[in-house]
Amino acid sequence: MSAAPIDLRSDTVTRPTAAMREAMVRAEVGDDVFGDDTTVNRLQETLAGQLGFEAGLFFPSGTQCNLAALMAHCQRGDEFLVGQEAHTYLHEGGGAAVLGSIQSQPLAQAPDGTIPLASIEAAIKPADDHHVRTRLLALENTIGGKVLPQGHAQEATTLAHRHGLATHLDGARLFNAAVKQQVEARVLVQGFDSVSVCLSKGLGAPVGSVLVGTRALIKEARRWRKVLGGGMRQAGILAAAGLYALEHHVARLAEDHSNAQALAGGLRGLPGLEVEAPETNIVWVNVAAPLAARLVPALAERGVLATGTTRVRFVTHLDVSAADVARAVAVVREVTSPSGC
Ligand SMILES: *Cc1c(COP(=O)(O)O)cnc(C)c1O
């Protein structure tokens, strides 16, 4: 393959644009552990203000951002309720248990990503010495590329608060949900006590996530960030990329969503593929048995990168054009055609 591969493995693969690198070069920096990196401070204040929170905190990764949030909300021996397909439960190495001494109570999710309110309520443990203390409900938006229904977030957080639980939103792709629904992101985070947002996915920054919450919660999370090794020094270089992304790369997420629609449309009906309708920038394709084992490697040989076997994931992002999508469809068509490979 002579041309650069079309990388649909994740929206984390985006490279900083020339203009973003320019913003990074120009960034004013200080020592953020001392709190005097003005660019980091500006990023934290900007996102907190945008989402309607008192304070923000910059992290090197979304995983560390979520973990510090869990540790700020929960003490040793506390529990958090979480969807069993949620990133914080399934894809963060069990960090809550390993590093936080926090028990996860995973709950089955409906196909739309919601957790039935009755199962949330039933999972809240009675207050006696036999039981772990249920302290927090964590939700995710988007979840597997699906927009979490807004009514659900409202009902679930109200229920949690009624039982004295705190609420956290893993909003790694929050802006995808906001752009898709054409609402301000701050509307989608109402009812949550803290929210994490990834800058390094569709927003295209090289590194970083931001946690927002009350001043008190952020103070606690800041302590855990240091303990977890996430205290960075002249991090303004990285925060500048985040600020640039918030200004220039949010509205354009709509392009990723329409590219995902085009990709799904192009793949639909190809032999051996069952394509799920994408809501944002993630296209899920269920692949029939003989094809499943060879599809992703065969695509890779032809310069189209994806992940999975029986359930293959294609993610559109800043570095994938409509022409790339057309080429990717042509390659999948070739690989899946009965007379093909
Ligand atoms: C990517 C992601 C994270 C954070 O991942 P990092 O790779 O650690 O930045 C958290 N939650 C969700 C839903 C994600 O998709």
C-alpha cells in the first residue's frame, strides 16, 4: 500500500493539525503542580465555565481523569454503580478496585445504553455493617457511539441524588452527543456532580482530558491526580492544544457523523455484514462467521484499519475525509465480494 492507511480504529489516532501545533508552540507555560501554568488554568476555567461548573482539572488521560473522579467521590470500601459495558468498568483496568479500593457494581444496560431505573434503585445497598456503602452512580455519554437519552440522565441522576449518591458522567465524547443533538453541552451534563471530557479523541488534541465539578471535588481530585502520578509541569503546551480544539474542532464533529452515516450506508447490504445505524462517529458492523476471522486483517493489507472480529468497529474523525470513506467502502466491498479474496 503506497498511500497512507485510512485509520478507522479509533478517533484517538488524530494528529494535531499545523494550526494546533502553532498554538502549542506559542503557549505560555508555568509549573502546573504549583498551579501557575496560565494556559492550563485557562483551559480548566474555559471548560468548567462552558459546562456550568465551578472548577476544572487537566489530566494526561481519560482513564486517570475518571479514576481520580471516582477516588474523589468514593472512600476506601465504597461502591459505585456503573453500566457493565461502561468504559470506567470495562476498559480502565479495574483501576477503581486496584488503586482506589472502590467496589464496582456493574449493571446490565438496555441496547440504548441506559440502565433501567429499577435496577439502579435495587442495587443501592441498605445502610448496615454487612453492606458496602453505595456512594456514586456513573453514566457515560456517548456510550458505544450512542447518545444517552437525555430523559434517562435526568431521571437516573435525580434517583441517585434522592438516595444520597453522587453522580459522575464519563463524557469522553460528550461533544459528539451535543453536536448530534444540536444542544449546548452544558444541557447534557445537568444533574451530574462531575464530568470528564476527552480532548484527544474527535477533538483532535494529542493528549488530555478535563474533569469538571465543584471547587471542593476538584481540590480532592487534584490530590489524587498527584498521587496517581498525573501532576504535570509545563503542561500548558498540551493545554493549548485542548483550547484550540474546543474553539475549532467542536462544530466540525458533524462532518464525522455524516461520514459515519455514509460509511454505514456504503457497507449496508454487503454479503456477511449486518450494519448498525450509527448515531455519531462510530459504526458497528456484525460480521458473519467465515468472514469474521479474516475481515480486519484483509482490510489492513489493503490500507483500511479497523478493530474487532465478529463485531467490527469503524470510527470516523478529523483525519478521515469523505473521499477516505468512499475508498474504505470500496475496499470492504472488494474483500467481502464472493469473487474477491
Ligand atoms: C477513550 C475513553 C476514555 C479515556 O480513555 P484514555 O485512553 O485513557 O484517554 C474514557 N471513557 C470513554 C467512554 C472513552 O471512550
